Amino acid sequence: MSASRAAGGRAAIPANMPDYERACARFSWERARARLAGLPGGALNIAHEAVDRHAEGPLANVVALRFLGRHGAVGELTYAQLRAETDRFANVLRALGVQRGERVFALAGRIPELYVAALGALKHGAVFCPLFSAFGPEPIEQRLRIGDARVLISTPQLYRRKVAELRPRLPGLRHVLLVGEAAQIDEIDGVEDCRELMVAAGERCQIAATAPVDLALLHFTSGTTGAPKGALHVHEAVVAHRATGEIALDLRPGDVFWCTADPGWVTGTSYGIVAPLTLGVTCVVDELDFDAERWYRIIQDQRVDVWYTAPTALRMLMRLGAEVAHEYDLGSLRFIASVGEPLSAEAVLWGREAFGLPVHDNWWQTETGGIMIANYRAMPLRPGSMGRPLPGIQAAVARRDREGGHLLAADGKLQLAQAAGEQGELVLRPGWPSMFRGYVGQEQRYRSSFAGGWYLTGDLVRRDRDGYFWFVGRGDDVIKSAGHLIGPFEVESALLAHPALADAGVIGKPDPLAGEVVKAFVALKPGMRPSEELRDELLGFARMRLGAVAPREIDFVDSVPHNRSGKIMRRLLRARELGLPEGDISTLEAIR
Ligand code: AMP
């Protein structure tokens, strides 16, 4: 299908937000809230908005989730069926004595049970926390511990490989529910068969009358230092999920929507589960990982209307050339959006060549819970820019000092950039419904994310004269690899458990496909000698402990640079790696 013919058909459907300026002038979160169904007495529950409210009306028999399984099988759950399944899961939790507010974790691939568990846990009033199934045992243990997991849903394979050994160290983890073959589950000690419990559970449940500010979701993210941060979100986040799904992704009832993110990361939950379901959309879920031809075929065969993906995937498609896209009928697409890493102007425009539609970049992060800045369907697109703030969101650029600290005026207010084009930190005015409400057990870290009445995102940006934001870089040392945020400290700590290592420093090394890959610089203990065998051993050691976030490259160095207060100077490691000037090294500690 030619690009112009395709675009003509799609253009006939008007955008949900035809005029950005007008929408900003009229928008209020109260009005967005009024679009939800709610529960008696002012209660609000994400699962009610996503599932139950549709389960009896005209959408009851519309497919809510369509699963494309590993072996070609297709499974579907209509909204009515999803209600029954999630009711059963909520009843399972009740029967197990799980209390409201307790944490239910999932460690599974993109299988139906993960989605049922997420929504069922919310119905029960529990807090749901998805884990990325490609994590190794170490990040899994940390997160289960920090998040005080009470229940874990997993599969026999993942549980055996990644959790069984840690189980004695996690006394708070009372129930492990496994999904898979009964015979395999029977062989494992200390676990229960999820399906058996589901069959025994009643089909209808009384949904928990959660308050809008009751905790609902926990998503882990990483900072430069310290343990992973568990960002807590509340039920009223659903106000923003629905509004952003409508405004920024242009979703409407009956659409077929494919969000390629894994629910182990926040995009895969906010936009892979909650937002589209609140809008009565059919979500496509692909169990398998990226494969260009398979992905094109999914868009074609599933007649996907709206596609939400990531720059790494787009770069991989670009590498194969637009001709490959032209072998498929992709004319169902109405809107394409991308998130998670910088999207180059080239990739935006390549969308036109390949799909007859540009790719619309948008920006947000785990802490914001939902899209904050976007290129909207009916707003002039600036290729390379993240777009403009969502109606209802106030964003600004804050000045930083040379050390990356914030500049406060005498009255305690943040100094904001005045001139267009000035670079600084992206800050957001708190108060939107999907804003995180804390980091589990780290009150001080949470409080230090705010200054002068603004939330500090940690990202460096510029804003142009017309109010479009442009991403410049991270303000910290966190690594973004294939869209996944990786804390260097977590990787360094895992490496240091190896007996040969005295010190380790980890950076993101630019990579044409993944954006960045994890690279480690390691100093050996006295008496140890660098060798290819040791390098391979360290790579294997890291891979076993960390899984997908392990370093891809390891270099031996005499010493890892630290500043006088002991912090690893990753900036210097990066400059050396890239052959850039070393900059100010006056704070470098004498070589250790
Ligand atoms: P996460 O919390 O894992 O979703 O990662 C959020 C971080 O990803 C942001 O703070 C940015 O550094 C980066 N990010 C997300 N979206 C974009 C985007 N559109 N352009 C550039 N960076 C992005």
C-alpha cells in the first residue's frame, strides 16, 4: 500500500485532541477525573476502571487482551471474561489471607496470567509489582526484599532458575503461585499451583473500595547510587493513564493497540495494561521478543491502529530498510508513538517512509507514572523533539550549578531558565494524579526529588521558543540500554562480589542500536593478572547474577578513578572511553 493512500484513510478519523492550545486552556484534572466511573462513596479502583466498568456494557464482548503465544497459539479475553478471571484471582488472594496494601509481585513473561494477576491484585486492594523476567537472581532478590513481597506469581522455569535459591532469605514471601504444567509444579517445594487455586476460587468478587490515594502499583527504577528505588503509585493514577491514553496516544474504544514494552517496566504496565483498557481498547500482547518480520506481520494481521514502541526497536527496523516494511500491508496504522530513549529526527521521518506516518516521540519516567510531554497527533511535529507538556502539566527548565546542584533564589524558589534554548534540568510542578508518592523505605531520597516546589526529573533538556522540549542527556550516571534504565551501582556491587576484583566502575557506552550498552572498568586485587580467561569469567559471573543488565564489555584498569569524597568518577571513565577531554579533574583523588 502506498504511503499516501494509507495516510488518506487514516486522516479521515479526527484526532482526539484536535487543538492543543484549546485543550490546554480547557483542561483540568477534575474534569479528567469525572470521565471515570468511580465506585460508591468516592472510592476509585484502577481495575474497576480498566475492566469491570466495560464488562457489562456494549464493550462486554469486545476483546480486551489478545495474546500471541510463543508457539503460534492465539488466546483472547473479552472484557467480560477478563472480569471473571480477575475476580477469581482477587478471590485467590483473599483465600490466602493476603491483606490490603500487601505486595503481590510477578516474575513472568508476557503471559495471560501476568495480566490477570495485575488486575486481580488491584481488585483485591493489594499493591502489584511487576519484575522484568530477564533480570538475574540478584536484582530480583533486592526488589523482592525492598518491596517486602508477600506473594509472587511466576512460572516453574523462572522460579527454579532465579528465585528458589533465594527463598530461605525471603521469609516475608509467604506464597509463591506458579503458572505452568501441574506435574512440574508438583515437583517444587513451597509453591502453589495458581490454576488450581483459580479453579477453586469463586467467580465474582466484591472489588475493594480503595481510596484514590491508596497504594496500587510499585515500579522499581534506578539511580546513580544506592539500592534500586521502588516508586509507589496510587489508584488515582488511573485518571492520568486514561487521559494520556486518549490525548497523547489518540486511543478510542474499539481500537487495536500494541504497546511493545514489557510489563516489567513501567511503560508495559501504564500503557500495556491500564491506559488502553480504561478506554475500551483491544490490546495485542506478543509473548516473543523483537523480530522485524514478525513485528510487521503482527501490525498487518492484527490490523493495529495505534502502535507504541521504542527507539531501539525502530533503529533495528531501520537497519533492515523501509523496503521490508513495504512488503506488508501496514495501512491499518493511524498513530505511532515512541518512548524511553531519545528518538532521532531521522527515525521520526523514517516512519513516514516505512509506514506513511511519522513516529511521535513522547517523554516520561517511572516516577511520573504516565506521559508528561508529547508530540500529539494534531500538533505540528518537530522531529527530534519530545514535544510539549500534556494539558494539565506544567514543565520548566531549571538552572543547575557546575556540580549539577540546583540554584535556589533567596525566596527558596528554583531559578528557572528564562531564555529559549537555555539548557537545564527538566522540572515538573507536582500535583498530577499519576505522580509517585514515595520510594519504598527511602523517605529522604523521595524528599530530595523536590526543590522549590518542583519535582526534579534528573534529565537535561532545552525548551525552544514555541514550547517544544528537546532532550539533551541524563543529569546523572544512570544507563539507558535498549530503553531499560540500569543503575551503575547495582552492576558495580554485583561485580565486586567476585574475589578477583578490588574495584569496579560502570558506564553506559554509546551504541548505535541499543543507545547505550553497559561497560565495566575493573581493577584487580594485588597478585591477580588480567587475562582473556578472567574477562570471560567476569562476564559470565555478572551475567549469572544480573541477567540482562550485566555488562557487555569489561576492561581491566590499574585503578578506578574516585573523587575526594570517594565517589566513582564515571564521567572521567566515559571521557576516557570516548577519547574526549577529561574536563575538570581537580576533585580526583590521588591514585589508589
Ligand atoms: P524509566 O523510568 O525507566 O521509564 O526511564 C525514564 C528515563 O528514560 C527518563 O528520565 C529519560 O532519561 C529517558 N527517556 C524517556 N523517554 C525519553 C524520550 N522520549 N527521549 C529521551 N529520553 C527519554
